Amino acid sequence: MYLNNHSYYSLRYGTLSEIELLEIAQQHGCTHFALTDINNTSGCLNFIRKAPDYGITPSIGIDFRNGADQCYVGLAKNNDGFLVLNNFLSEYLHNKKDFPENAPLLENCIIIYPFEKILLLEKTTFLEHEFIGVKLTDIHKLRFSKLSSFTHKLVVLHTVTFRNKRHFNIHRLLRAIDTNMLLSKLPETQQGSPDCKMIPVEFIEKAFEEYPYILENTKSLLLQCSIEFNFTKTKESQNLKCVFGSLDEDYKKLIALCEIGLPKRYDCITPAIKQRLEKELALIKQQNFVSFFLINWKIIQYAKSKDYYHVGRGSGANSIVAYLLEITDVDPIELDLYFERFMNLYRASPPDFDIDFSTWDREDVTRFIFEEFSTNNQVALLGAYVTFKHSGAVRELGKVFGLPKHEIDKLSDGKYVISELDELSVLVLRYASYLNGKPNYLSIHAAGILISEKPIHYYSATHVPPKGFPTVQFDMHIAEDVGLHKFDILGQRGLGKIKDAITIVKENHPSVVLPDIHNAKPFFKDAKINAMIEQAECIGCFYVESPAMRMLLKKLGVSDYLTLVAASSIIRPGVAKSGMMREYILRHKNPERRKEAHPVLWSIMPDTYGVMVYQEDVIKVAHHYADLDLGEADVLRRGMSGKYRSREEFQAVKDKFVANCRKKGEPDDVIFEVWRQIESFAGYAFAKGHSASYAVESYQSLFLKCYYPLEYMVATINNGGGFYNIETYVHEAKMNGALVHPPCINTSSIETIIRGKEIYLGFQHLQGLEKYTMLKIGKARLNGKFTSFDDFTTRAALSIEQLDILIRIDAFRSLQIDKRSLLWQAHYKNNHVPVHELQQQLFKVKTKHFELPKFTITDLENAFDQLELLGFTLYDSFMLLQKPPTSTITSNDLGKYLHKTIVIYGYLVTVKNTGTSKGDRMYFGTFLDQNGHWIDTVHFPPVAAKYPFRGKGIYRITGKVVSEFDFLSIEVTMQERMVYISDPRFDSTYNRKTTPEEQNNFRLLK
């Protein structure tokens, strides 16, 4: 009886989840029920999956609307009809055009026109699949309408969008947010009727008692609709089944590729290697994952043909087949990677392959995937839902209620006393809590791409977000439920750094022959690289440069590949939170401590001293300690994060975990401690193969940093840095012997370049300098270097504002003219001359030449210009202090002051803001001392509150030197941000160490 029902996936319109709709339908005794969201199919698959739990036969369709104006409702008679509806909706979403007033012929579909719409269209002929939907409010009009004669075409069209009055209010607020209107100005045409709520079927039957045929027609329509998808654990993968024509051909190709890869990857092919390969191939074939590997192989082959660098990671990195196909560079034999984490008979989904490319290369790889595999519209990006968060909802609601900005800011930031708020503000907060967690709009999964056997519209409509590729309207959880397993293609700056660094090394050292960067095994044994890791000299290197990683490398004393693999997972938040990071360090450094390990856990994980470090450790513990089968163990691993945690299957596995351990006689305190460890970290830890992939990339970048530090820093700067900002990498280059120059009109490019040991910062780092200006300089310089200021302004006509930036950064220094003279010339000669981009000067206009006094430009003046235009200075920041440092203690001295209170000066690099178990805020600071070396500080809550960070600059730090696992840091008791000297050009009181001539120059400039 209910043909048109909306969930909250009718975005910024509906208020109920698809599950709430099923609950309401069950409460009203429905056996058949339809979901027809507005221009959206996000909820359809989960609606179908869950409907049997409520004793309901589901029907699905789409409520087609132009804005809020309802055109018609389409119901799918079967799966083919759903495909047709999705094709139709997607065409209009892709092209951003309105739906036609009359629906085209849509096979295997039912189209229901609203009664009022039929009257407006004056439609009098109907195809077999077209019907007239009569609302409760239309019954009286029907008596006097010619449409009453279409007895076999009339059906009940009662819409369910709300549960009650509160939901209707939420709906109106959503409509106001969507239309960007004040609630008081929202027209009725932009909102639904308050009658659009669930009413008893008896009430509908009573209302239509004069028209029993309408009730019969409605029931008949619902009975015609039947749709099925397989959501059972035994479902087949819906991914593309064949890559080379048939299953047999695919398997032969996979074997052939492995045979080619064996001698490439292994100098000695041992029986263990052959046995592992045979085991994997047999299981891959049995689980029908052959095409999954071949698709990933094809992607990598394309990338290699374009010289794109990649890293393959995820659980698939535990696979020797992936290693032989060069999807990953991780040797599972060398690392003894756990096969069952990669694949087992109980696992329905294929292994995860997260394939990273540089940010610049990723788009082209995505384009290749769409072109290569979408012969029948079979490829789409995976969707994601952006939900309302409390703070954002408060801001949106504040606007539609008409609150002033300062009131909205106060409510959004939580800076209020509830008892002091007016009624409107209380309403904003109340309705923000109702919106919290509900879908706001559709977005894109960070990396996921679907490649299906059937057309992608068999499962969902698609829309085209700004990325420009069709995107399904459901998320990864629903995709996996229905058997669609994503391919993860990610962008990563670290790979761009490696690729660019190799190019820069070849340009700066043409005679150098670099080793194959993809073969990282020689790097693992390089003493110089391992010494760098042990000293945590890894700034700029992928995954090992952050303050937390620097600390861990030193505490562990990491000096080899295998320990770095462990460190890559230990650093993850879950491992640290569970206390296992500390326990691992203790056992790593102290063999006696290892005796405290639980004997079963020790036997399961001897390589990590009985401490859970990797994702597969969860599977091992669940399987060997709690006697869960491998399928249940994998449910446990997956259930530790995201949506799966709330699912019934996860709860059942958790209960069985506890019951099995008790049955074996394990005490509850041990059982629940092991469970606590699993629960606290499993959703965050890496698979060992994943960690190993990261470690491989770390070693690749460490090789370049070790032997070609300046070139590597230039590549890092040009790729937007890494964990730190550009200033830190400029500093690191200087610490490695570089002479770093500000941009120069005759040498610099848009990007930073290196010539020998001299680095010239790129024009792109100048704040306020337009991209067009940079291109113009480069184009003009094709005709030779600039010989004079007049030559520059003639060949690269720029506005006075752009000239001013270049002059003040001293970009004209190669012309041997000081910047103050140039500023005078620029303003005198160019300020009044209009810049004609397309018009060449026929005659050069002469200007009067003035003899200027000789100006002296101080380092201090240059430093302030650099601060303004680059955001940092290439000079020593400590020269800017108003008062010189009163302490000469540096980072290298800390060992002499262990457990003593010291005063030390540090230039702030970064701050980590974190919370204690009680919810108090504390900080970890990272500074550079007066010699440019690292200082690490800890600011416990009382100190953090009393002496907060006050932005960038130099701090006078007072604190106690402490050591943990030989890592020295300072527990801060007091800190003060030191005052910089005033910019002398704008401070008339400045007279420190300046000559009368300099004072005159400052006045002249002002």
C-alpha cells in the first residue's frame, strides 16, 4: 500500500534511515514496502539486505524530481528494471539537466505520475506501465475529474517521509539548509506536507473505501515488484571475472607471469618458495580471485610503461604472487609473512591491495582503469557519505534561524553556559543533536574504484563529482555486502619525491649511475643508511621523519629492516594506546622482560616477543588462543573498526572468543586483558606486509637522503614537503651543506632548483606572486638572461605590485643593483605606466636618470622581507631576537644535565596537541636549538594551560631533562615566546648598530 517512501538518503529532505523505515513498516503490519528516495539510490541495497529481518518483501525505485517538484515515481519490477532506472537517473545527474515531464519508455519499470501533475500536463493517454498516483488529499478532486474513468490506472500514492511532528520540523530545517534560506522565508513549494508520515493501512483503506479498485491496483503493483541480491556469506564476487577472455586463460596467464617473476625476484628458488607459490595459486583459483590479481598487474604494467613509481601495500603484500607480479616489493619468504592474513578458505573477499602513486600520476592511472575495463559501463569510483557533525550542524542551523555570526561561533565552539542561552539558541543545539550523524551529501571514497562484471548501474545510479569520474551512491560497506570489492588507488607525495629526486640527481650529477630503486634489498644492508636510521636522521623520508617516529627509532635503536618493519606498525595509534608499544620496546631491549609473556602468545608471536604488533596477530591470537576458525578470526579483525563493530556477527564472535577461552580454563583477567589489547589496536594496526611495504619505501627515500641529500631535499620541497613545512626542509638542506638562495630572475624557475651545492628557491614560494608572473619571467628568459632592470621591465612587463615583490626578495641581485635603488626606479619609471600585455612598444620612452645616494642594505632588512614574502627567513632566526639568549645550552649538551633543570632556547617547528585519559590537553613540542639541532619537549596539562604556545617563533624553555630508553627530552615547567626586534624600516625608535647613513636610507624608503 506504500509506494513512495523516503529515507534520509533523500538528501536534505528525508529524516529516517532505511532501517527505521523497515521498523515502522513492520509495526504497521506491512508485508510489502517500497523505498523510493529522491534522485538517489544510496539506501537501496541495504534496504534489500535488511528487509527479510523485518518480514518484508522489498521494492525499490526512485522519486524523480526537479528540485522539490515531483515529476513521477519509478518502481523497479525486477533487477533489470533497477538497472534501467539507474541508467535513466545517472544520465540526468551526469549532465545536470532536468527530467522530462513525461518519462520515456523504461522497460521492466512502473511509472507513477502524481494526480496533480497529470492534471497540469493534461495527460489522457497512458502506456501499460504508467499509472496515476492518488494522494489522500486528492480523493475529493477525483470525483469530479475525467481521470476517475481510468479505473485500472489509479493507485494510492501516499508518501512516507517523517515519523512525527519533530521529524517534520527537521525536514523543514534541512530544506532551509539546502536552499540557503532563512526558515521563516522557506516557501511551501520547497517542503513536503506534514501529512507525509506513516499512517495505519486501515486508515488508507477507509479513505479509499469508495474506490476498492484503487486499493487492488496498488496491491497488484507491489506484488509485481521483486528484486534480489545475494548478501549471504557464500555469495560470489561481483567483480570483473575475466581479463583475458576466459577463466582458463586467466589462470594460465597468472601462472606464466609467476614463472617469469621467479628468477627476477630470487637468485635461488628454494623448495619453500615453490611450495608457497603452489599453495597461493591453488587458493587464488579456488576462491576465484585470479582476475583480481591480473587487474592489479595490468594497472602496474601501465604505470611502469609511463615510468610512474608505485608502492603496493595492504594484506596483499603478504602474497608471493603479488611479489612476483611486481604489485608489491615485499618478499613474504624473507619476512615469513602470515599466509592466512592474505587469504584463507573462510575469507570471501579478496586481499587488499592499496597501490600508491605520486599525486601527479594517480589521475592518469585512474583514467587508464576507466578506459581499460569499462567496455560495458563497469567502472566507477566508490562513494562515501559526508554526515552532519555537531559543530557544522550548529553553524547551518544558526544561519537558517537567523542568528548573528558571533552567536553562531559561540554555540559552535561550545563556549556557552546552557542556562544563559535564549530559546532560539537552545533550539539550534537541540536540532543539531538530531542532525548529528545523518547524511548531508555524497562524496568520494579516498581511494576505492569498483570494477564489476555487470554494468555498475545494476547496483546503483552514479553521479559525477568534481573529480570527473562516475561515482556510485553507496559506500564500501554496502559494496562488500553485495560482493563488489574495491581496488584502492591512492596518491602519495613520498613517491613523487623519490621520482623527482632521481631526475634531479641525474641532472646535477650526469656521470652518476644510480642503482635500481625498486630493488631495495641492497639498501637494507647498507651500513650508512642503517646508521642514519639509528640516529633518526630521517627528515624528509617517508613515514620515518615525524617527531613520534624519530623518538621511536631512537628508543628502539632501529638499525635494520626487520625492526623498522615492526616500528612502522608500532607507531600506529592503537598499538601505543593499548600499551603494547612500551611493552614491545621493553622486551626488545631486555631479554629478561620477555619471560613475562603469556606462553601461548609467545608461541604464536615469537618474532614480536608475544606482543601484538600487526593486524594478523589478531587472527593468530583469535585462532590459536581462542580457538576461533580463520573466518571468525577475520570477522574479529574487520570488526575492530568502522561500521562492522555494530554488526551482529561481530558481537557473536566476541562472545565466542570469551566462551572458548573460559572453556580452556583461562582466567577472566587474562582473557579480558588480551581482549582489551585486541580491541584497542586492531582497527589501527597494519598488516605486516603493509608495514614492510612502508619500510621498503622508507629505505628507498633513505638511500637518496643518505647519498644525495641536497637533491632529495629539493625534490621534497617541490613536492610540497612532508610531515613538516617547507622551511624545515630548507633548514635540513642547509644542515647538509647547501647554500640556499632566495628566488633570482636569472636563475630560478617556478620550482626550486639546484646547481652543484647551491639551491635557488622557486618563484612559487613567494607569497602574492602570481602564477602568470612566473610563467612570463620564464618565457622572457628564453631569449637570454636579463641584463638590466630596464631590460627586464621591457621583456617581462609586470605590474608595480608584482615588481615590488621581486625587488624586496632581492630577485634582481644578479644585476648588481641594491633593492632600495630598484624600488625607487620601479616606482618612478613604472608606477604611472599602464601594462599592455599584447602590445609591444614601438619606441622606448626615455626617462630622466637620477643619481641616487649609495644605499646600504642590512641582513636584518633582508630577513624581514623574507619573513613577509617566504613565510620564513634564510638567515639565522636567532639574530631577530630583541634580547640575545641568556643560555648557550644546546641539544648536544642535554646528556650532561640529565634529571636537572635547564634553560634552553628553541625555534618552534611543530606541536602535537593530545589528550590525557582524563580529557586534559597536553602537548609535545619540537624545536630547533641555536645550532639547528632537534629539541623535544613534553608539556603536561598544568604547564600546557599556564604556558600555552603562542605561535611561531623562538621560545625560552625551562624544564627538566629526562630520558626514556635513552631518548632525551625536556619536561617543561615554564616557557616564554621571545620578542623579535622591530622591523627597522617601520620603527622610528630603532637605532641599534646602524650608521647615520643607514638611518637616512630607512627614512628615504619610508
